[in-house]
Amino acid sequence: MSRSLQKKSPIQADWWTKTCAGAILGLTLALALSGLFAWLGPGGLAAPQKVQFVMWIIAPIWMLIFGLVYLFRTGLRASAWLAGINLVAYAILFSAPQLLAI
């Protein structure tokens, strides 16, 4: 049987790993994305009422990531992808003040 006709492996039910990835790495990603919005969003850090919005936007982002993490085939793959995205998000977040100073 040719390789193209073979079925892909189904999504595995290792929900412990996926849940831990969504809980821990999803939260850190939500924090990084809200921080990016705080720095790079309209008005910068000094915008009025932005503190409340940035605080409240963390939960919906986190829950979106938490829900989507179960669509990965394995928990290890979910952890690897979320860790990589976290690294990129935090690299941009920590370089944002220098980018804005230019």
C-alpha cells in the first residue's frame, strides 16, 4: 500500500500531557500576548483604561489556547509547539522597549 493512502494516526487521548501543556504553557503564552498588546497596542503603556483591558484579555486568550491544545495529535507535540511559540512571544516582548526606542 502506498504511503499516501495510509491513514494518519488519530489524535491520541493523552489528555494529562495536553492539559498540563494548555494550563502552564497556555497561561505563559496568554501573559506574553497581553504584554505585547500593552507595549505595542494603541497608545502604548500610557493609554488610559488600558490596564483593565490587558488584565481582562488574559483569560479569554488562555481559554482559547487551552481549548485548542486538545486538537494536537500528541501531548508532546502540543508542548513543543507551545514552548516554541512562547519563546518567540517572549523574545518579541523583551525586545519591544528597544524596538520602540528606535
